[in-house]
Amino acid sequence: MAVLGSVLIDGLAVNPEHAAISVFDIGFQRGYGCFEAMRSYDGSIFRLEAHLDRLELSAAKLRLPIPDCDSIAMWCRSTAETAGESVVRVFISGGTDARMPGTNSRVVVFAEAVRPGSSTMTIQVRTAPWHTDGDWFELTGAKALSYGFNLAASVAAQSDGFDDALLVGRSGHVLEGPTFSIGWISDGVFHTPGLEIGILESITRTAVIEVAGRLGMTIMEGLYEIDDVMSADEIFAMSTVREVLSIVQVDDRLLRAGIGTRNLQDGFTALVAEELHR
Ligand SMILES: Cc1ncc(COP(=O)(O)O)c(C=O)c1O
């Protein structure tokens, strides 16, 4: 991973080679904690407040102490300013006492170089039996550190020759990618699974829905089956890191990157420029 500049641990700058937290931290031992990934465009973070709101929500759901979001915002801004074009990551560890989460918890902030990725991606449909598939529970909506199952789905899809996975719940509902939201266009209508299915409230997804509205598209959010995706005209991934990325293969179905996705990409770029006064 190409870290740009220092790693901030509770605001103190540390050389990336020496950046470390305790092996007794339940973030390491049990994946207890929460995190965010934000995009810095030329040193300014897109929708920083929305990311910090989600971080605070995640911490509250995990019953961690309320994070000091003013300090975290300051660390994120200074990290982004130094790194420029980058992905700024924030982690709040669970701390060193499993009976009292938050004890000696650490806040880690650093920037990573934006990886020059492909302009398209391929995905493999994989069942996610660990996902609640619409049943609410107290961690629904939290961006908690325990991403092992999602990562394992990506790794499995990659070993089958795809770029990533598309997760489908055990009742057959289309959910999201392991680290992205999914959307598609069918007969000119914008479709994306609704938040009620228990997917992450993606900041990019929200922004792209705004863009689709500006473009005058009809927007449908709801419960979908995999056949709805398979019969779509265009399919795309949405995330902070990927922005809006055309999906050109789902299992053995091949698609082309289309004009609808192109318009959403252009609209998203324009929205970022508008909000960050670029
Ligand atoms: C499971 C999942 N869904 C969707 C997303 C996209 O969210 P955002 O647009 O806020 O980056 C992510 C991002 O990491 C994710 O992990």
C-alpha cells in the first residue's frame, strides 16, 4: 500500500514504517471498531461531514465512546492537504479491554495513493449468508471493522477470474459489492437496492442518486432479485474509491459501458467540482 506522508495516531505524526497499535486491541483481535474511507480531490475531501456523521453513527452502534469528530476532521483535512489526490482512511480501534470497548482506543488517519484502476470491472454473483438480508439488528448501517467475510468474497471472486463479487442475500435479494454499492439502468430507469435491505448507506450512492435526479431520470430503490440485474441495460459500481464504474460482466453475461453510466460519471465529476469549488 502506498501511504502518502505520515500516519496520524491520535493526531501524532508517525513514520508509516513505525506506525503501530497494540496487539491487545480488539480491533486487531476481533475486528471491533469502525472506519471510513474518503476521497481527497487535490487536497479537499468530498462530503467529509457525511463521512464523519457515519463514523459517529458506527461508533455509537458499537457502543464506543463518541469520537471527537472536530479533531478527526482536522486530522483528515491536514492529511488530505498534504497528500493531495488520495484516499484518506480513518480507523477507530475498539481498544484494549473487551469488556469496556473504547478503553485505550486509537484513532488512525492516513492517506493512500489513488490506484490507477481500470475504467471497467467484472463481477461474480456470490451468496452472502452472513448478511441479514433485510432483518434489522443493532449494527445495521455501521461501517464496522469486521469486514473479513466481505473481503473473503472479493478474494474468492478474484480467484475465479473476476475483479470482485456482487453479494446476494440468503433470501435472494441483491445487496451490494463487498466494498461498493450497485446500481443499474433498465429502459432508462435508475435502479439500486434500497437501504431497508441493510446495505451500507453509501455516500457515493447518495450523491449518484442526486445526479440521476438532476439528469431527470426516474429513480427506483427497492428489493431486487439477481434477474433484475442480469436483464439490465447497464450496470455500475458506486463507491468513494471507484466513484462510478461501469460493470462489463456479471457471471457469464457481458455488457458494454453505456451512455447512461457515462452521464452519471460526468454528473458525479461535476457535482464534486461544484461542491469543492474546483
Ligand atoms: C459494503 C459497502 N457498500 C458500499 C460502499 C460504498 O460506500 P461509500 O460510497 O460511502 O464509499 C462501501 C465502501 O466501502 C462498502 O464497504
